[in-house]
Amino acid sequence: MKFDKILLSHGSGGRLSQDLIQDVFLKDFGNEILDELNDSAIFKTVDSRLSFTTDAYVVSPIFFSGGDIGRLSVCGTVNDLSMMGAKPLYLSASFIIEEGLQIDDLKAISRSMKQAADEAGVKIVCGDTKVVGKGMADKIFITTSGIGLIPDGIDISPQRICSGDSIIINGTIGEHGIAILSQREGLGFSSSLISDVAPLNHLVASMLDEAGNDIHALRDPTRGGLATTLNELADRSGLSIRIYEDRISIQDNVRGVCELLGFDPLYIANEGKLVAIVKNEAKDRVLACMRKHPLGINAAIIGEVVEKPEGLVCLITRIGGMRVVDMITGEQLPRIC
């Protein structure tokens, strides 16, 4: 590695996160399942295929407009399972709690997790609790793991991406990251910014019912935003992804904060969005299906997969120019999930 100490940027989900995974964890843990580097691990039992995932949540503040760390932890794990085409079934939840956390806050987080689990149709079936001394954590950290069942005949994988595929997103981008930033920094327009955190499994299920294996890949653009997710898919497929600036919707308040603070909304985290790469012939059916769901009303086709330049994401600007959209290297917004 180029660094002898961990930086906040190593948690960005971008280039340094990828380096950390490749240079440290894959060297020790690498195996045929982990090496796929999907949102969830896929493995077979005697008569079924299962998806298994885990994630940790350290968001600050723990309560924010549109959600809290509890809702985020359930939705994030449900969504990681869903991006592999799985039906989420069961979750675990592990809590690291700092001494001094208000019991009422913990109860509110627990209720929020229950509500999110009911919304997704999953059960929290096991867990663990640890308490650390004052100053040894920041209020509360949550780790959730989840397991889901992959229906017969469903194969969602970046390796299935083909030249000519269409790229669809289910709505506007950047709300979660900017809502967190606005509340954390006490910006005056925080009340108008609401996180998009939501479970996507019911939307994904309807898409799979409509188009099945015409859906080649799914990803939720969380840390590192849309740009980082598309770079991961381009790299894994060995193809190029071309997107169009005028097709990517951004709420005015999100765009305004980004312009004010010098952020690129393509790199801002989302928690209720998905990117679908689908067979070109199926794009209209998938788009129509998504728009029938509350979480897909604003779905749009934002680009396509092409042969070259291999492994790159290119943005066609509003004035017709082209620029390469690289994977983020630093950390724009730490602790947003």
C-alpha cells in the first residue's frame, strides 16, 4: 500500500477503499466466493442458492432528515441482498454502544429498525450488544448481516453485462449524502433535504418478475455515489459505460448545495437508488415497470454500455462534450452510512 496508516479516504468506497480491499483483505481472505466482490456473496446449498451479506453503519449524526442509523442499517443490508436478485429473509444486528447514550435514543433506533424490517418483509432473528466507555465510540455503531434466497433462473452479475445494454436508475441522485452533510454542518436549508433511504427489494422483485434475466446487473450507488458504482461495473465487465448529463436527475436543493460547496453530485451517496443494466430490447419494459412502483416513479434511462474505451465511464455533457468520470480517490463526505 502507498500509506502506512489508515485515512478517512480508505472508507470512501472509492479508489483507496478498493486498494485496501485488494492489498490487505483479499490477500488473506481471498477465495472463489469473495473474489467476485459483489454486494453479497452467492453460494449453493443442496437445493437452493443463497445470498449473504454484512455491513457496518457509523453515520453521523445518528438521526437525520428522512431516517436514522437504525433504518439505514436495515435498508442497506436488504438492498445489498436485493442487488443480487435475492429475496431478503433474515437479518442479524450487532450494536456497539457508547456509555452515556440516551435510552430513549436507543429505543427510537430499535423502533425504526423494526419499522424498516416490516416494510421490507424481513425478520431480525439474532444479534449482539456491546457497551464501550465514554469517548471510545461515537454514540452507537451498528453492524447488520443478512441472508436471502435467489429464485431459480435468476443470474445477476457484472460478468453478464454486454455491449449495447441500457443503464437505468430509479430516480434522482445525491439526497442521502447531502441530507447528512446539511444536518451535520447545521446548514440553514437542512429542512428541505431528506434522505432517500428505503428498502428496494419490492421494486427489484417487480423488475425481475417483468424481465427476469434480461436484467444483467444491479447495484445500489451508496458510498462514492453513481460515478463509483458505474466505474466498478465497467471495471468488472471490461466494457465502457457512457452516460448523459441531461438524463441524470438531481433535485434543485441538492444541486445548489453541491455548487455552493464544490461537490460533484455524481459522487454523492444514495441509500434508496439502484442502477440496473438491462438488455437493450427490454429497456422500455423495465422502465415502465419501475415507474409503476413508488420508488421508481422518476426512473430514467441514463446511458448505455459500449465496447471502448475499456473499463472507463464517460459522461456526455449538456453541450455535447465528453469527459471521463473516474473513481473517486479522496473522501468527499465521511461517515454518511
